[in-house]
Amino acid sequence: MNITIEKTAYGKLLAKSQPKPILNEEDYALALAEVESLMSQEELTLEEETLLSLWALLLEEYEAKYYPIPEASPRDILLHLIEVRQLKQADLVGVIGSKGVVSEVVNGKRAISKAQAKALAEFFNVNPGVFI
């Protein structure tokens, strides 16, 4: 079953919304407003879903260029997981080593070894690659 958009309805949406490349903060704010307007509706038509996807692509391109997300270090990820799960360093004793080893890893004085990465991944139920 192949569902196609209704060209006249989609054309009217395009004419009203006027999606275009986002070149500055004013364009960015307008794009966000368009997306919020579409997302606030309880149900979207196929044409509205298509327009929303188009706006999302334009926003993604602009944000990747002007608001890049920096790479997180293995230590940053560990600290985040500790915070989110409301853990203490003591909770990692036995997972990656002694109290001293855990303290050194958490404080950035020691890198996370491959064996520790595997143990942390199992403990937090994440991919070991985030700690390497």
C-alpha cells in the first residue's frame, strides 16, 4: 500500500509556511515556531508530517553548524551516569577497583582501562565504547 501526499494540500502548507534554509537566528526562531505549531496539534495529516520532517531537516542542519554538541570524554560520561543515577563513588568500588582507584578515575587522575570500561558498561547497561 503506497500512501502519497495530496499535492494541492501540501502546496498550500508550503505557501503558508515557506520553509527555506536557515541562515540566521531570526530564521531559526521562525523555524522553531513552525515546528512548535505543527507539534502542538493532536493529529497531523500526511502533508503536515512531511512539512514537519522538512523543517526538522533544516533545523538539524543549522544546529549542527552553529550549535554543535561537543564530544563527551569517557570521564564526562561516567560522571553524568553517576549523577543521573544518584550514585556515590563508593557504589563503584568493586566494579572498577578499590576506593583509591575509583577516586582516581572519577577525579581524572587515571584513565578508564578497557577492563574497567567493560565492567562499567555492564554496571550501567551501556555500550563499553562510551568509556573508551
